[in-house]
Amino acid sequence: MTVINIHHAKTHLSRLVEEAAAGKELVIGKAGKPLAKLVPLKPLKPVRKPGFLKGKIRVSGDFDKPLPEDVAAAFEGRG
């Protein structure tokens, strides 16, 4: 583990952030003592937008119609 001096980190912050974003973990310290770790962020989950499939899928008008008795019985373990 290489400890980067805090003064060096302040001077070269942009480059160090780019290195961290590329996957490298960096330790920042003072007087050789580790104080903080600069690590890449995990990708955030994309925000789900309601209605993003509008016009791409179709739901039948009778989708909530009761199942035929033989199919319902099979789901319930009666058949």
C-alpha cells in the first residue's frame, strides 16, 4: 500500500481522481500515516421511469379474467 502525501494529493487532485475513476485505490496520508482512501464509485442504478414501455407492449383486455377451472386447480395442486 503506497501512501500519498496530503500535500502531493492537493497539488495533483485532478490526476488522482482520474486514476481512482479508472479503478485504482489510492491512500492519502500525513507523515506516512494513512488518513483516507480515494476509491472509484460504484455505478449508480439507473432511475426507473414509469411508462418507459408505453407503446411497446400490449396487455389484453381480459388479462384479469378468472382462469379456467382446470388451470386454477393445477396452480393450487388440485389437479
